Amino acid sequence: MKKSYFFCLSFFMISLFAYAQQENSQKFRILVSTDIGGTDPDDNQSMAHLLMYSDCFDIEGLVSSPSFGKGSKEEILRMIDLYEKDFEKLRGKNQDLMKPAELRKLCKQGRQGLASYKGYTQSTEGSEWIIRCARRKSDRPLYILVWGTLEDVAQALHDAPDIQSKIRVYWIGGPNKKWGVNSYAYIVENFPDLWMIENNASYRGLISNKKINDEFNNGYYNKYIKGAGYLGADFINYYGGLVKMGDTPSLLYMMNGDPANPYKESWGGSFEKMTESPRTIFTSNPTIKDTVAVYSVLEFHFNGPVQEKKSIGRKFFTFRIDRQDWDGVYLGNGIYGVRYAPKAPAVLNYEVISEIKELNGQKGVFVVGKVWPGNKTINGYKLGQNWYTDKLAPELFEGVWQGSKTVSKWREKVLTDWAVRWGWLK
């Protein structure tokens, strides 16, 4: 195994050495699907981290999958341009870092915008690249690290169901699940045997919201990143340099621990198996007496006039909830519907806005509980043997964030490790 790879795994060197020998000293194959350049700049921070640790993986794809905003593969390429300007200094310390030209060839454009109610739409350069990589002959699975919604993964599975057994997905869910609930619903219903880590809250253990001016919070940028090359100069543009990196736990999971075993501790968290993904279908407007599990799939069905069959899937109303609007569509047989997945505990009110009088003005309210996946539901999605999620133990919560301590316990070690590489650029 190469020395640089040992460096990435320094805090668990002995145990991982045995595991690496078992895996024939090969790096893990990864493909990243990111909404970089969209509405949340933490992906830029995570991309900088990935590029500076590119020696630790066999990177096979960098797919732009923005659900909102102006995200595109051009933003990935822009980050690679910065990396190229720093490359000679970085490579002077580590000869195994990937060349910028190699990385550019892996950049593909995925879906821009959300999938329709059915959960998939049409193939993209990104979804086709996922299929191509998954089908490569290898004795190693392809780990797909999803930093946004699952649109391109869902499209790839729809177009090539055979890749289900060839891929392993580590998904940063939570808010991404809210935005991409349709693609999630398609996958969980049609591919329950997919190997999946559904990280809805544990990832928050790496995010710093603290204004404490110490080396691991508000002071990290000034102490370790400021003056560190072009990547360092760019970093200040995201949250003023405060480390948020909510997507980076997916990388940390591959760098440290045993990726084949989600139960084991790693810098990217540890997880437990789930056998059902809860789903609640409301056929009448809920009240304050109705409670659903946080992160669960909710469907709201409304009765209205029967439309032509060709109208199935067409938008007929707006579902306004938590100051945001969602497209409601015709499902057939006089039923109209919309999906939603709450990203945090809350009491939520909604209103329906439509030109159809039977729909317009309908309102409801419901309570979002603190525990995921919570109690089993009548319409829940049954899962196979390889679906994992945030640990339920109360002592692992940080505030309302379930499993967060499985990541936060390693935060200082992660940032200390990264500080060394920032130092290469000074």
C-alpha cells in the first residue's frame, strides 16, 4: 500500500492495514454526485477536501447533479482549475495525487433540476457515466457518494437495473431527501435490495456552527487555511471560511474504518440496519393530532375532477409548506397528489393553491417527530438486508440530530489531518 494512503488512515493504521491486505492493497473505487454550485456552498468545501486527498481513492466520476440553482460541471472544473494552480506544491509533498487533466476527464453533467413525481425523467451524461462505471469489470464495488439528491442514481438504476448489485451508495440525506423525495421514493420502492447508507442526520457532526475563535471552529481558517494557495484563497468565499462540509463524511467513511461494514466506527460515522422506510399517505387533511417520523416520506392525496389519462403527472396545484412551494400532480382516477419529506422536527402547516376549486384553499397541519425511522407504517417501504441509517441510541444525539456524535467525535482528528495538507501550500 502506498505511503500516502497510510497517511490518510493514520489514526486507524494497524486495524486498517489488516483490512487493506485482505483487499489486496487496492484503493476503493468512488464516484461523487454533487450539487456543487447550487444553493449550498458546502459542496465547494467538500470538493476542495476531495481534491487534496485524491491520492486516497480510485476516483471514477465527478457528476454534477444540481437540484436547484446554477450548479453545473463547470463549477467542478473551476475547482479543478484552482487545484491545478496549487498542484506542483501539493505534488511536491505527495506524488500520488491525481493530475488535474485526469480529473477533468471524469467530470460529467447530470440532471439539472428535480425529477418528476415518478422519480426519474430521462438519461443524462451523468447517469450514463454511472452505468458505465458500475459495469466495469472489477472485483471491487463502486461506491457512489451522493452530496445532493438521488436524481442521477435513480435514473441510472431505472435505465440499467443490473447495476444494483454492483454499486454501494452513501447518501447525505436530510434536506437533500426533502428536495429529492421523488427520486428517493422510486429507489426505495423498486430497489429495496440496494446497498445504501442513508445518512439523514449523522453528517451534521462535522458541521461547525460555533463562533468560538479556536483552531477547530471559527479560528480554523485563519490558523490553517489562510495563505494556503489558490484553494485556500477560494475557501473564504464559503461561509466566511467556517468549516461546514456536510457532505465530507461520505469521503471520511471511505478513508477510515471498514467501508464494507457500516456498523463499525469511522470518521464518516457508524450506522445501523433499517428494515422499513416509513411512508404515510394522507387521504384527508391532517391535524395537530397527527405525528409523522422526521425524514419519512409523506404523500398527500386530494380528490378532484377526473382528467384525461394523458394528464397523469401534469402539475395542477401548488403545495405550500414551510414557506416553500412544491408541484402537485394528477395521479389518475380523480386523485391529485404530492410528496414531501420533513428535514427536521417541527410543527408544519400547509396550504393548497389551485385553479381547481375542489383543491384550492385546502389546509392541514401535522407534527414531525424527533426519531427516525420511528414506528412502522401501514404503507412503509420494505427494505432488504443492506440498507443502513443513523444510529438510534439517545446518547448519540446532538440536539435533535440523531447519530451526530458518531461523526463529531472524530471532528478534531479530521481537521488536524487536513491541516497538514493545507500546510503543504504555505
